[in-house]
Amino acid sequence: MSDKKQNDGNKEKKRKESILDLSKYLEKHIRVKFAGGREASGILKGFDPLLNLVLDSTTEYLRDPDEPYKFSEDTRNLGLVVCRGTSVVLICPQDGMESIQNPFITQDA
């Protein structure tokens, strides 16, 4: 039985952490792109490890009917929505990007 407890402990330690740390974007505006081309923005209220998202005050950006790859000025208010993680392609902050340190530059000097 002690071997089983050790194996159970190892399984808990081997749990993979999410690549994205979305906790710093909670209660902030984000923009989400979905498979199929839809885009929406809203306030991130919650998420899980599968990147299922809960967005509040959500606005969907509608595409131009004449040019399917171009967004029109039209939007649609959706309110509170749950976004399925398997369809999420991109998540970014609505306010802009933040710069990160280049991991490929060596700190010799």
C-alpha cells in the first residue's frame, strides 16, 4: 500500500501547469480570437486549465458581408458568455501588449 501512496503522490507532482497565466488578466478586458474567424472582447471573469473562459460584458466583432476577411464597424453585445477552450485560438489584453525580456540575448556584458 505504501507504494500505491507514493505513486499517487508522484501523479500529483507530475500535473502540468498551464502555459498561460491568465490569473493576471482576471477582471480586465481581453480580446479573444476563435477558430473559424470570430472575435470577441470582454472582461475575464474566470477560466480553467482547458482554457474555457467566462467573459462578461462581451462584444462580438462582426465581419463585413462583402469581404469575409475584414471586420466591419458593426458589433453585437452578448453579455455574459462561456467560451469553449478548444475553439480559442488567441487571447490578448484589450489595452495593448506588454514587452517581455528577449530570452535569446545572452547577458555577457
